[in-house]
Amino acid sequence: MTLNEILKLATERNLSLQSSRIAVERTRALQGTAFNLDPTAVSLSQDPTSGGSPDNAITVSQSFALPSVYTARKSLLKAQTDVERSRLAVNESELKREVSKAFYDLLYAHDVLTIYSRQNSIYNDFNRVAVAKFKAGETGRLEKMNAERLKRENEIKNMNAERDFRTAQLVMMKWLNTDTLIVPVDSIDDKAIFQSNPSIDSPLLMLAKADVDVANRQLKLEKRGYLPTLSLGASIQAVIKGFNPYNIERRPYSKGDFMGFSVGVNIPLAFGAQKAKMNAARKNVDIARLNVRNQEYMLRKAYEVAYNDYLSALNSLEYYQTKGVPQAREMERISKISYENGSIGYIELMQNMQSAVDVWKDYADAVCRYNKTIVELNYLKGDKQ
């Protein structure tokens, strides 16, 4: 699989990301609680001044806040949903970064395994030549022993490289929530170009700004706490014949039951608690704004560090692509031919071959480092990988 295919699979299968999506749906569902009335009160009453008559009253009453309170509450709940969306974007960005790094670790392990596997074939050929020369009396036993030793050592390195590759596969499986083994396929892309001081649109910064919006809307809602609430009530006469402890005959009026109503205003008189809530809400706004400034500063500095790493990795990569790898390839070819022709000895051959292997490994490391710096820069800057 290529990196893009793996990233697509990760966004679909990762359990942590699925949990974040559910959190967004939960906060969206909570927006329905913005218009939340107090429970409606229903009461049955007996007037003690009526001489214990069976004349009763059924009263229904309801209290509610002013419309601006419900509007402010709805606005706050929408802002909290936006925070969860921003948090989901942060989790997606972090997942892409970790999966991308795991992919390049997997690709590096695969490259190292390929290097040692190729060296196995080369060392087998050299060992065959060394044995033939020993039998022909052209070399001593020491050269034959060294050839066998180096062949065996490379086989051990190859087995260790296979285990490292397996470990990298297991790490990738963890991020993808799958039991399928992944073999990386490198996609050839043009070298990325980054600026030293770009605009920062990281999801981390967007999340901090969303927290500021929530804090401001929470403050607006707390300001509504000084407003009065209203209450409405209606009563209707009722005669319960079964309730007549004094045996007084009383019947409903022939022209209909008596009706009553009440309208009330609940005015807060003690403002100490509400004032404390207001002060706390203002502090939350101050904290959220400072967090935005701190997040922007930290992202900026982290980008500068990553940009320096990127320039260093790019410099190394260009060297190995233009000079190191071609020279290593030529060194292997000439050394092999020279040894078979007897122009160089076995010790010089092994030194040259080891130098070539070191170059190949350094090149694989340079590619991995370069790719990881691109991943980090994209993460910090806010661009999609």
C-alpha cells in the first residue's frame, strides 16, 4: 500500500478517531437542550377558609426565562460543537502524522532488509570464489575463513532486519486497527518546498481559538443570569364529591366553574453568586486568549526547529542522490570485478563492500529523515499530508 492508501484506511478504521466523531454527534444532539423549560407544576388545593367544603382548585403553572437566555444558551451549545469538531480535526492531524511516520519507519526497515538481502547474494558469490581460490591454492585458509565469517554475519544482520521489519509492520497494524500485514510501496514525489516563516493554520491553533469562542459565549450566558424570569398559572374550580369531611352539601355553579390565573415575575435580589460566576467566566476568557497566544508561539518555534531539520535532511538527501549512491554502486561493481580478476585482495574487497553498504544504509536513513521532516512541517503548518 502507498502512504495515501494507508492514510485513507487509517481515517476509516482508527478507533480513537471513531470516538472523536461520536463526540461531535453528541454535542450536536445536546443543542436540542437549549430551550429547556422548568417542569410544569400541577397542584390540587383545598381552601381552608371555605369551611371544609368540597370545593377544590386545580392549578397549572409554568416558569420560563426571557428569550435572550435561550438564544445565548443555543449559541453556547453550537460553540461547544465547534470545539469538538476542532478537536476531531486535531485528532485526524495527529493520526496522519503518526501513521505517516510509521509508514516511513516501515519503508526504512524494508529498505534495510532489501540491502542485507542483496548483500547475502553478493557474499554467497564471494564465498564461492574464496573457496574455489583456496582449493586452487591461490589463497590461504585465512581468506576462506573470513569469507565464511562475513557471509554468516550478514545472514544474522539480515535476520535481524527481518525482525525489525516485522516490528514496524506491527506498529502500523496498531494504527490501522487491522491484523493485515502491510508492505509499503514508495510513491515518487517531487521535493517539497517550504518557507521559513509561513502562516500557521494548525488544527491545534484552531482548537485554541474555538475555546476562546466558547468562553466568550459562556460569559454572555452568565450575564443573562441577572435577568428576571416569568411565571404563568391558571386555576379551575373542581368539586371532588368523595372529599367532604364535614358533610357540607356543595355543588358546582350552574353557569360553569370558576376560573383564575396568575402572572408573576421572579426577580433575583441576591447577586453575590451570580457576580462570582461572572468573574470566573471572565477569567476563563482571559485563560483561553492566553492559550491562543501560547499555542501560536509554540507552534511557530516548533516549526522553526522542524524547518532547520528539513534543510539538513534535504542537504543529506541531495548528496546521496547525486554523489553517494552512484559512487557506491560503481564501487561495488569495480570491487567485484577486481577481486575476481585478482587485482585486489579479499581484505580490500570487504572494506570496499562494507563502505558501499554503509552508503546504502545512510541513504535509506536520509530518505526516512527527509520524509519525516516533511510530515512534521505539514503537521505544524496545518497542511494536509
